[in-house]
Amino acid sequence: MPETHASSRSSNSSRRWLIALILLVVLSALLWWYWPAKVQPQDARRWGDDGPVPVRMGQVSQGDFPIELKALGTVTAFNRVDVRPQVAGELTKVLFEDGQRVKAGDLLAVIDPRPYEVALQRALGLLQENQAQLTNAELDLARYRGLYAEDSIAKQTLDTQQALVNQYRGALKSNQAAVAEARLNLEFTQVRAPIGGRLGLRQVDAGNLLSSSDALPLVVITQTEPISVLFTLAEGELPEVLRQFRGGQPLPVEAWDRSERAKLAEGVLDSLDNLIDTATGTVKLKARFANAEELLFPNQFVNVRLRVEVRREALLIPAAALQYGASGTFVYVIDEQDKVQVRPVAVGPSDGQLTLVEQGVALGERLVLEGTDRLRDGSPVEVMDASGEQAQATAKAKDDA
């Protein structure tokens, strides 16, 4: 029995070793079958250190280049009015909607006019009474003059009557002023827009008692057409702006949204402050916008672009082609043999996409945009587009050859 048991265990152990060996052979075959193809020697040379470096290129172009100064600005209404009642009384009618556009003189609200109509009638009555007294006093004065000429009355009686006439005339002027004041107060019961613009939100409802000393206005009017934008520039940028502005040259100004993706409006520089802020070294400027589409909103933050000059037929390069080194700015120029040359350049302003070049390159020259990490003066390059399809097609053509 023990010998039989030992023989069985030896047989099972042999089977396990056999199965393990078969699995190892199968796994080796699978690895050999699916292992990636080796890189061909010519491919290694093509993309290695000894072959041409794949790069993307751009060209030197020519065109008009606007020189712009950028700043952060705040939209400000040219005029802003808090509409308040000029007489006290009950608000009986509200004749506007929130956000409505109004013109100067439009009727906005009505205050109960009855107390002011009564006051006007009282003033008119007193005026009429004093007019009658003055007429009678003037007739008596004429009689006294005739009697005095006949030496029938004393001079004192004539003088007294003259003084009475003057007194009534003065009272009549006060009555006329009281009537004018009563008429004006009655007119003030109709609250009208003092300026044209856009209304804000209504602050008071009909039925409330109003007075000129109320903390809240009835409504606020802001003038949005035209509208202004306040912004600041560094004092170092001021001389070029002053030269153009004081020479009578209108300087265009553009207002862009926060992300600088959408242009909101175009205007012109309207005025400059008369001093520089010593704490920040900046000066305030104001631009004027017609704002016909009302895309500019009071207190809105915008990005401002002030155009001070347009350089005509300037040499322009893609901003990505410009490189920076210890000796200054330079570019990699691709020659006819597809080799690069390190070329120092003198550059001017840039808009983020194009850079103005003062000297160092010629129109139509090819420049390296991407792939500069491995480049040296005289390095061979292979031009490819953004997806690398051009380089792959060239490599395939060389392999087929």
C-alpha cells in the first residue's frame, strides 16, 4: 500500500511539470508573435541625433501692424441722475417700467396735485384783491394831485397817498411771486425725466408719501448713449499718446470683454487727466463710445486697446518663432538646404500672435516655430505640419525608395 501511494504522487508531480512546461512554451510563442516590430535603422537615424530634426515652420510676412496699448477699464455713464420729488405728497401714478429708455421731459410719475391747486387758487385770489386796492389807490392819487395843484389839500396828504400806492405795488409783486411759486409747485407734482437715458429699478410704489428729503430716489437714470470708459496707462506710455492726441489725431479705442474674445464697442480717446498718480505711476484717460447697441454697461470691467499708431508694410513674424538667449532675441531661419541658421533680430511690439521685426530677417524667409529644443546652428531639419503627416509621408517615401 505505501508503495502504491508513493507511485501515485510521483505521477501527479510529473503531470504538473509537463503542464507547466507546455504553458511556458505557449506563452513564449505568444510573446514572440505579438512583440512590436523593431525600429528600422533608417528610422532610428531619421529621428535620432544624427538625422534631421522634425520642426514646424512659419514665414516672414509683410503688412500693416497696429501698435496698441492695453489696459483694464471701467465703463462709466456720462450722466447719472437720482430722480427725486421736488414737492411733498402722495404718489398717485407711476408711468414707467423698470429698465425703460426715456427722453428728457418724459412724464415718469404724478404726485397728488390737489393741495397745490388749492394753494394756487389762494394766491390768485390774494393777487386779485391787491390789484383792486392798487387801482383804487392810484385813482385817489390822481385826484389828490389835482386838488394839490389847486392848493386845496396839504402836501402831506398827497405824499401819504403816494406812499400807499407804492405799498400796494410792492404787495402786488409779492402776490405775483406767490402765484408763480404755486404754479411751479403744481407743475412739480408731475415728475419728469431731467435727462435722456435708461431707467433703473423703481424704488417707491404708488400710494407712498414722498418728499425731497427721502433717502431713496424714485428711480435712477443713467445716460448710456454715449458712454465713457475710464482706464489708466503707465507714465512711460504717455509721451506717444500725448504726441498724437495733442496733434489733433483721433486715437481709436476698442473695448473687449474680460476674456478678450469679443469686441464690445469702438470709440475714440476723449480726454486725459492733468496729473500723474505718484503712488502708482499711472495717468487716467477717458474714452468715448457711441454705444448704439448698448453692449457697454455702467460699472462694467472691460479690456481696453488704445491704438496709437499703425506701422505700414512692416515685417511680421509669428510670435512663436521668437527665441530668447543670453545675447538677446533671435530666430531659427531655415535655408534652402533645410538647415537652420541662428539669426539675431531686433523686434518691436507684439500682439501675442504676430511680432513686428525691425531688422534681422527678410520677407518670405522660413522660420522654425516648434521643435527648437534640439536645434543648433547648422542643424538639418525636416519640416512637418501640425499633425506630423508631412514628415511621415516623407519617411515612407524614403523607405520605399
